[in-house]
Amino acid sequence: MLVYRRTSDKAHWRLAHNHVQHSADMMHGVNGFRRFWVDPKEVKRGKWVKCPCGWRPDLGTHYAIKEHAKRWRCDMFKWGPISDRWNENSQGQ
């Protein structure tokens, strides 16, 4: 189960985002990127895992589906952290 806005009864739910390619500071809704809250039971089942992508580090740990997190780990190994890649792209290099 997913929710897009936190309510008082969802206080322990986990912050997550979808699979859309994004920058470190991308806002909800840009180019199809979405952030939402995931039921902790889904995290325990292993469907959602801690995401290594570097999106919004100021918000703390966030989660993504297993396949997305795996792709980010491979991308980070090849090209480095998201913040480095975004800065290089935005400078036209």
C-alpha cells in the first residue's frame, strides 16, 4: 500500500520514490518522478529496500523497489554518485 501524503496514523511509514530517473534534488511530479510513503510491512517483506541513489539526503533514509535500487548501485559503480553526475551534466561536460 502506498500513500502520497503522511497522515497521523501513518507516522511510521517509510519515505520512498518510484523508478523514474532523477537528480539529487528533484521535486515530486517533475518528469513523472513521484515520492510517497510505503507501509513498513512491505519493507519487511523485502519488496522495498533502502535506496542508494542520493536523492534528498536531508530527508534521511528512503526506499525504492528492489530492482531500482540494484540499478542505482550498478550505475554508481560505473559513473559515481548522483550528485557528481548531475553537476557534470548541468555544466555541459
